[in-house]
Amino acid sequence: MTTGLSGPNVAITFDVDGPSNWIGTLGSSLPSVVSRGEFEPIGIRRVLDLLTEFGVPATFFIPGSTALLYPRLVEAMIARGDEIGHHGWVHENPSRLTEAKEREVLERGLEAIDRVAHIKPVGYRSPGWDNSHRTVELLVEYGFEYDSSMMGNDFEPYWCRTGDTASIDEGFEFGRPLPLVEMPVAWHLDDFPQFEPVTIAGLSMLGLRTPATAFEIWCGELDYLCDRVKNGVMILTLHPQVIGRGHRMTMLHKFLEYVTSKSTVRFTRCADYARRWRTGRKPSLPDLGYRS
């Protein structure tokens, strides 16, 4: 299979959290909890081997603290030609931060990735997919080209906005579109809620579903993209500490076989698709017209 951007595309993305999601978002320093993130390098090595086997380019969103913890793994991604994206400093939820703190987190993440990979990421994914009201404006200010944290479409990117009005009394109104592409995500295309049990920090997530459930969902989404939509990008969000477990890696191998069996589907990195999509377009509000 070749890589490209026309027709149906699949973007395999990874949130390389390491211990940071348990520390930053879920607020735990307990050894047993944090140890779940210590599985990250094992999962990453398995993931990179599998991606190389299939010749698949990927996008890795990495918190700055994780990049500093596992620099050799980041270097291995760079050597493969994978894209590195920003994912906070220690997986902080932006919606819980002050503007000053959110700015600090952005800068610390950028500095850490530059120190390890000597690059400036063009893509951002917020920890927990939970942007603040300021996030997209900050991303534009810091020169990002795309965000991948929101869910206003499934297979079609769109322009991020600022100043949306969400009012109980007056209803919802769109704000101003910004020159920042949204590469949309979806919870059913994320491995974490399907597989990981979490019962800390007020969060209760059962997880522990069989890989067959995720396989059925992911293949169904891909079939719809190929058969009905025919053009766009399906973005899969995976976590090496989650998908890297043996039985799940077997399922991921099977899914990549399924993707490559479809001759019209191409793999893409997020930045490549976002850049191609924005060519010839200017920031605008969503098209609210009906399309059959």
C-alpha cells in the first residue's frame, strides 16, 4: 500500500502518555497507578515494529515530560519518518488551567520536544480531548497548523473557531473561524475507554472489552468511509500502554491487514492531510446545508 491523501485515508495516531496521564490528568502518584504508564516503552517498541512491518507512517502526540523520559523512543519515531505532535507537559487538562498556566504548559512541551527531537510540532492534541475556551487562539499564536481534539465531523477536517456562544437562554451560535485545521477524533475510535479500567479521581471507566469489539467498530467505520463517503480521513487514536498488550497487538495486526486489503485506502500522517486539506481554502464556518 502507498501513502497519500486522495480518496479514503487512515491516520494511525498514538498518544504516548507514559506515566503522565496518571499523574497529570488523574492526579495520582501512587506506585501501582503510575506503573501502568511504565508499560509505555514496551508498547511503543511493539507498535513501531508492527508499523514498520506494514510500512505505515504514524503521528505520535507526546507530552513534554514523556519525551524527556524516553528520548531514544522519540528518536526511533523520527528515524522512521513519523510525525511528532504536542500533547501537553504532563498531560494537564487545559480546561482546568488558567490562561497563564496553559501558556506555560504549551511552552514547556515545545521546549522538551525541541530538546529531544529538534523539531517544532505543527499539530496539537489536548490531554483528555478537553480544550479550554482559549486553546485554539493560543495554538494559532504559537504557530500550530492543526488541532486534533474535537468531534464536529467524522471524516472531514474543518476550521477551528473562537468565541462560540453556548447559552441556555439564546441557544448556540458559531464564533469566528481561525486558520487552524481541526483533524476530528471520536471516542469509539480510541482504545483507552474500550480497554482501560479506571476508578480514580472521580472517573469510573469499566474498560476490559475484548479486542473483537474494537475490531468490529473500526472496520465498520472504515467500510462506511470507503463505501459511502469515499473521500476523507479516519483518525484512530491509540495509546501504546493500552494497545501494546499482546492480545490487542494481535487485533491491531489484523486491523492493519484489513485496511491494506482495500486498494483505495491510503495511510497518512495528520500534518500531511491537514496541509493538503487547507490548500485553496480560507477559514470559514461549517457548511450547514444538507448533502445527500
